Amino acid sequence: MEQSFENMLEQLESVVKKLESKDIVLDEAVKEYKKGLELAKACYMMLENAEKVLVKTQE
């Protein structure tokens, strides 16, 4: 099941908070960073698709 944009954005914000923490170990930071990249890419793609839909409806 595909996650909502809002849900992925919340997860991305959580990743950022973890990465900003001074208590995170390097291995965990790398794992969270990769997760954040995947979430950011998915959010970006959803926004691009929404923009395409909006552009088509305006034509």
C-alpha cells in the first residue's frame, strides 16, 4: 500500500530530528540518512506527479 505524502513527510521530519541528535551513532546515522533520501525522493516524485495532473487539467 502506498503511503500518503503527509505520512512520508512526517517520517522525513523524524529522520531529520534523529540526525540532528548528538546521541546518534555513525551506523545509525548512515541508515537514517539513506532512509531520508528515499523518503525525500518519494515526496518529490509525488509532488511532480501532482504538478503534471494540475497542468493537464488547466490545458
